[in-house]
Amino acid sequence: MDSLFNYGISQEDAITEFKALKLREGDSLICIASAGEIPLNIAAMADVKITAADISVNQIRLCRIKQMTALNFEATTAASFLGYMNMQENERERIFRTGIINNLPIEDREFWKSNIDAVKSGVINSARFEKYIRKVAGAGQLLVGKKNLYRLFECNSIEDQKKIFDSRINGMLVKGIFRIAFHPWIYKNRGIDPAGLTHSGARNIGEFFFNRFRNFCCNTLSRENYYLQYTFFNRILFPEALPEFLKPACHERFVRNVSNIEYKICKIEEVLEAAEAGKFNKIHISNIGDWQSVEKMNELFRLITDKTDPGARAVMRYIHLNHSVPNDLTTLVADYPLGRSLEFSDRYPFYSVVPLIRKENNHV
């Protein structure tokens, strides 16, 4: 089965974006929809209006089925149906046909009916990146051993996790897996759309990922990190690690704010261009710069400046290229110290985080 979309789980930690954007009640956020974790988790965390844009209609469909599932089922059932946790294929199909399908737009119903195997396997597992990472994680389990990986989740502190990682997981064999799996010749097309490597150059990005792998395993409490659990074992092991939009403690706010989410199948730049100035005061642009030219990113920076009022905030991420704000845009300022501090507690710390602040017009 071909991949239906690039990402089954968004790779940005919504808690980090929440802090970088300093979200408050009444804010108006525009974000990249991707696999849905940013708009959905933010809706579970803050009373804000959200416009989620993506050029991929299938990514939007994934967002909508996640949203509808979270609304209509209790946490573990919803998580299991979507693929975050285990469930029998026939049970997923039953839930889809009896409790999900009639709550979706007509076009989405037909899409998922024609891709029923994706539903049965858990929709997030049909993404290009997740399917590739399953193969990489499988190789890692063989070399490191499942027991040694499980030891991370038996720890009660980050310090204990660091000791387990350094004594049981870290080593040349694991480093070798990263160098091979994320070599551009192998990673391109198999794990990521080639456009996502626009600025990767000739460097071995596997070595870059390996250098951040220890942070991934050790910077947050593993029992509470759904990215870590899903990456290693293709499922969330502990209910306390569920994404915010699936957590029972956040359900009331999520239900209250779902009507504040609007999806748009287009580029985020197009939404900003069409919006009146000041409509959005919080902007999430993900790692769009890894996919775009310097010229296009400079246009986006100018658009953000033109379309926001002083006090607005944006956040971008990057792996390959830190696009600097053009020197003549003196009212848009990058807060690198805040970004670096947020990376220490990020649940998926493979990206650098760059908060952007819209200053007063006379700010130099």
C-alpha cells in the first residue's frame, strides 16, 4: 500500500509551541495542519481560534478523522482506533463504520472507505515517515534489545534515563543505523519527500539525528513522551503519555474549542495574504523553511510583518537551514535564547526552535 500522506504524527511538540507563542485566551492562531497535533493539541490546551492550513488534502483528512474520533470516543479507544495504541483490525473497521463514518464530510467518507486497509491498520500508520521509522526502529530493537529499550520507561527520573541510555543503548552500532537510515540517498523518497531535503546539502544528516537522539531519550520523562514510545514500539505504552487532544483531563476544553478550528487546503502564505492585517496574532510555520528557498522565506517574513500588529508572535523550526530574518525587517526579531531553552524540554527535539516577535515599528 502506497503512503496516503507524508506524516501520521506532527513532529512539533505542542507544549513547546504553546510556550514559544505565549498563547492566551482570545488569541487567533494560524498554523500548518500537517498531521493535526498542533491544531488539535492546542485546542485542548488553550481557548484560542485556530486556522490550520495545508496543501495536502489527505493531511487535512487525517486531521478531521483524528478530531472526530477524539470527540466521539473515550481516550484509549480513540487512541487505539487511530493507531497510537494497539487494536484488532476488525474492531477498528467496526468503529469506523458504526461510529466515525457518518460524522465525516462526504468526500472524507469516500476517501477512507476506498482506503479501508489504512483504517484497519490505524490511520497514523499509513504515513510515509511513520512506515519508514518502523523499519529503522525494528533494526534498532534487534541491535539494542527490547529489554534495554523498555528500561527507559521503568525510570522515575531523567537522570536514571541518562544512565540507562549511556550504558545500554548508546554505541557505534546505533550510530551506524542512523548514518545508514538517514543518508540522503536512502532517506529521500523512502522516509521523506525530496523537497524536505532542499537545504540538507552534502552533510550526513544521520549523524545530526544521532547527536540529538540522546536528547530525545533523556530530556523528558519517557513515560510521558508519546513520541518516544511510538517511535520505539509503534504504540503508546502508557495512557499518561497520550497527546493532549486525547487526554481525559483536557477533553472538556477540547470539546469546547473544536468549533474554533477551521481547516484550509492551501498554503499558509495564501491564508495570510488574504487575511486583513491583524487578524492573526500567533503564527506557527513549522519547518517550512526546510522546504523553501531563501527568497520564498524572505517573502514569508515580509508577509508576517505586514499582516501582524506589534506584540504578535510566530515560531518556526528547522533541521537544515536557519533562515534569518532580512536585515531591513527591523520589527521582526528572533528570540534565539528562548528557542534554545525550549529545546531542552521538547518531546521531539530533532528540530531547532526559533520564536519570532513582532516589535513596535520604531524598534531597532
